[in-house]
Amino acid sequence: MIRNRWPEVGDGEQPYQVGRDRGLLFSTLEDPRSHINRKHPLPSILVIAVLAVLAGAAGPTAIARWAELKEELLTRILDLPNGVPGKDVFRRVLMALRPAAFEAAFNAWIARLRDEAIAETGVDRPIIALDGKSARRSHHAANELGALHVVTAWAGEYGLVLGQQVCEEKSNEITAIPELLGKIDVRGGIVTIDAMGAQKAIAEEIIRGGADYVLALKGNHEALHRAVIEFIDEQLDGDPEGAEELTTTDRGHGREEERTYLQLPVPEDLPGRSQWKGLKSIGVVTSRRVVAGRESIEVRYYLSSLPVDIEVFYLSSLPVDIEVFARAVRGHWSVENTCHWTLDVTFREDDSRIRERVLGSNVSWLYWFTLSILKQHPDRRISLIMRRRACGWSDEFLMEVITGLTC
């Protein structure tokens, strides 16, 4: 997604310089360990953890085993005066380090990459999809502990995780989403959320953050949902002048899908309109799918702060920017297709049996972090799963990927 612009690892570099550069991202983290008998620098421990996860590790035991096998490489590029750490060191650090500390370091790195992403992609209004995901096997029935559930902010056009917020179960996404929005920079973006997140307080938080929103609307707001449907049906019967419509068609893998997007200004008498901060338009998407000769139709409704000038809408034929609305609706599904699916297939996150919450949260951060690093590799011909495999097979490729930490 974003080209590497950093030097390759070479034999002529100063001892530990490469490792110190890699560790700059973690240099501001407060070490949670006791000063007594502290043998391994915290930045080196965390860089090893990132490298190991890139190479296929999934937890303290696997990280330590990988480090043992790669001791020659690690002692050459990192500050490790007492050799590589053991399993207990990685486990203690990942259980003691506050997830919020990881977030601060991660957000500083993301801020640098986001500026570069705008220049590389030409996208200055990214679609920021918010959605939750559970690590299904992380539950502990005996302790009445549910699966670890994390809400993620995903900028698919940049290939970057902008942040995440842990909550105990899916029903708590409503409270987790405002907390996440308060921690990340959404300025200039378009935030998309499914129907559970279509809440007045969340809409207000998005507007306060300097972004627009496109929120899916379903029966959890029954009166509003019904009013939007009735208004759109009425307008369609009259074929209102100025309404912008866009139709797209996708074909492949034995499937044909036609989507029709329609965006309208929000009516003055819409129930509860004044309670939705920044609400300017409503939209509808009709999807017609044909798979193996069988047709299905789905209709979805949306609330949005994307503007439509009501006076222009009724008195002239100037178009609304329907393509922005369509890009937001389509872009939301990238969090499922290219983020959550990747974590399940490439990182096997659903198979994780880590039940301790701080440890699980920090390992989850390592997954999201390394996913964003892998996404930045410039060779788009290499699949994501092959990039991760190559990190395990080739030290040279691993070093090529990890240079993204020093942007």
C-alpha cells in the first residue's frame, strides 16, 4: 500500500544500529518490570515479539522458541547484552505492559504512515470502518469468561489499523465505539458502522472528531427505520428531480451482483432528526445477486452526515456526490474481507486459547500491528499469507518488512 523508503540491512552498518532504529517505536514505553535483575531492554523484547509474530509465532512460548532459533541474527541487530530472553520474560512483559501504552506507541507510528498514505494513494478522505471481532476460543467457561471481543478501526484504502478497543462481548460495542473514537484521529475521514453502532452519541462523537459518518439503519430504531423507508418509497414513486442514483455491476466466481445506490436529503419532519448530530442525508442500497442461477435481493438503509443541499436538490439538476456514499458503503465491508478474514486465516486468531485478558489484548495488538506492517510491503504481487511465510523463511525478507517501523 505504501512504498518502503528505508535502507536495507547491510553488513556495513554500526553494531546494534538497525535494532536501535527498530526499537525507536517502543523507546517511550514505560518499563513495567522491577529494576532488580532486569537483564533485557524493553524495546529489544518488543521488537523480537513483533519479528516473531511476523514470522508466524502466536504467543510467548512460540516467540521465545523463534528467538532461540534466531539468536545469531537477533544479537547482531538488537541490543541484547545477556542473549535472547526466555519464555517467562516475554510472558511477564506482555502480561504487565498496559495495552494503552501499546496504543500510544502504535498511534504515533500510524500518524506518520497516514501522511505518507495520503501522498501514495491520493485518498485524503479515507473510509474508516468500525467493526467488532471475537477470538472465539479465548473463552473460559469454568471462570464464566466470554470470548475476547475487540472493536477495530480499519482504514482499508491505507491498509492500516487505526486503533482498537477491547470489550467483553459484542453487546458492549455501543460503549466501546465512543472510547475508540476518542483515541484515534478520524479527521477528514468517513466513519462507517453497522446497525448496532447507529447511535446518537456515536454520531455526535464522529462529528466532534472532524469526520463524516455513514451508519447502517435497521429495526433497532424501529420508528426511524420505518419513516426512512416510507419517505424513500414516496420519493421513488414521484421520481424527484435532482436525486442522484448510481448502479454498479460485479461479476466473478460464478456470481453476478448489481448494486443500486440512492442518496436523498434528510426530510425536515423525520422523527428525531434534531437528535442526530450532523445528519444531512439518507440513503438506500439495493443489491441484486445471482448465484448459480438463483436470484436474491437485499435492501439496506443508511443515515449519513454527507451533505446534500436541499435547495439545490429540489430546484436544480445539480448532482449529489453519490460516488462518495457508494464508496463508503462498499468500503465498510473491507474490514470483514481484508482485515478480520486475514486475522482468522493468516494469523489463526480464532484458534487462540489465551484467556488472560491483558496478555490476550497485547497479543491481539501484535496481530493488528504486524498486519499493518505486512500491508505496507510494496510488492503487491505477493499475497499477505505468503509475505508472512517469507518472513519465517528468509531473514533478508523479514528485515525488508520490518524497516517499516522506522519510517
